Amino acid sequence: MPKDASFEPGMSAFALLRIADLLRASRLADTREQSELFESIRELRANVGSEFGRETLRRLEAAGMLVGYLARMGELAGEDVRTIALRLLRDAADSLSAPPAAKSAATSQPTAPAPSDSATELLGDMMLGQILLRGGHILEEHIHQALKVQRSTGQALGEILVKIGACSKGQISEALTQQARLRRVRRTSYQDPRRVLENVEARGTGLKIVGEVMLGELLIQRGVITRRQLERALEVQKKEGTRIGEALVKIGATTMEQIEQALRIQGRDRRFGIKQAGDGKA
């Protein structure tokens, strides 16, 4: 599909919703279909380029990461991965189908410094929202409301959820602790790949996969590993059932110390953002 000089937001919104519908109806085990959807997201993003706007492009990039993991991991990825990818695609479509007046008003308003300035940080927000949703602390409508606010303010999702009264600062803190546990890289022996799905640690595997996406992309952003090294590690992960951090260490791409340092920095930054939100509310 050649790049079209005439950008039609409505048509692109329809295309995104079509991709979302196909993703929702697809079988998690059908990695070929997931691969085709991943390519559709990449193609759409490349064809419309910067016309989407920074926030919409960031959501498409994050959704593409998750769909790419679905294509590689199949059923092991879990329903949470698809749920978050669908939420990102639909939110991107909503931003494109908004009335022109609403769009111009949103872009004319001053925006706060954005803690979630990358697709990786956005995935962290979405993972946090899914943890809160599964814990019964918030409703799906709260996430959609927070996403609308986020598009115009650039604030982290957790900050917004506290400010709109959807949950408490304490619930956010507990969810962040669970999020860190799901991302954590442990110095343990590799799991038996035949028992990955039976292992107690595999409960909530979908959220673990989101954490692994975040970890891999974070290490790339910090220049610790390359994209090619991450792809090699993903091949090892799927074959042996290891965590992505363990796979990266196994192929010699990084050390456990570098991985844990990146996770500590990320966790510290996110907790600082939530503290600021709580102080601001007071």
C-alpha cells in the first residue's frame, strides 16, 4: 500500500477498529494470524506517519509490541496481552475519530511533562491498569476515562486514576509492587519447557509477558542490548520456556546485574510519578 499524501483520520480509525475486531476474534494459538495483524499495524503506522500525532503513534507502537509477542508466544502469551493490545488500538482509533473541534482544543491546551514518554512506559501504564482491573479496584470505564485524560495531559495512568477518584494511592502502590514482581528477573535455573504452563509462576502469564516486553524494550532504549539480540533471546525463550532476562543472559547479550539495575531505575521513576500525583491531590 503506497503512502498516501491525503491523510483521512476517519478511514485510519476504521482500519484500526477492523484490526482490533480481527484480533479479538482470532485464536491465541494462531500465530500466523497474529503475525499478519502485526504487519497490518506496522504498515498502517508507516503509511500515515506523523499525521497520527505523537500519542496515537505511541499507542500503535505499544500495541504492535504486544501483538508481535502474541505472534511469537501463542497461547503462552495469555488473554491479558490481547486485552491490553485491544485497548490500545481502540483508544488510538478514538483519538482519530474525535470531532475536529475537540482535537484542536486538546492540542491547544498546555500539556504537563509526560512520565510516559515512550511506548515502553505506556505498556507499564496499561499493565498497571490491568492489574487494578483484575484486582477489582477499578472498572474498565475508569481505564477508558483515564486514557482520554492521558491523551491531553501526558500524565501516567496511575496518577490519573488517583486524581479522578477511581482508586486510592495505596491501591496504586500495591499494584506497582505486583507489577514489579511480575517483571522481576530471578537468579534461578531454567524451567523445564514442558512444564511452563503447569508451573505456579505461570499464573497470570499474560501480565508476565507484558512485563517481559517492557524489559526487552527498556534494555534497548538504554543501549544495553540490540534489537537483534532481543529477537535471538525471544527464540530461546519460546524454545526453552525461560524468562526473557534469563535468555538474554544465556546468549551473552547482557548480565543479570544490568537487567536488575534497569528494573530498579524503572521502578523508582514510576513510584516517584505516583508520589507526585498523591502530593498534588493533597
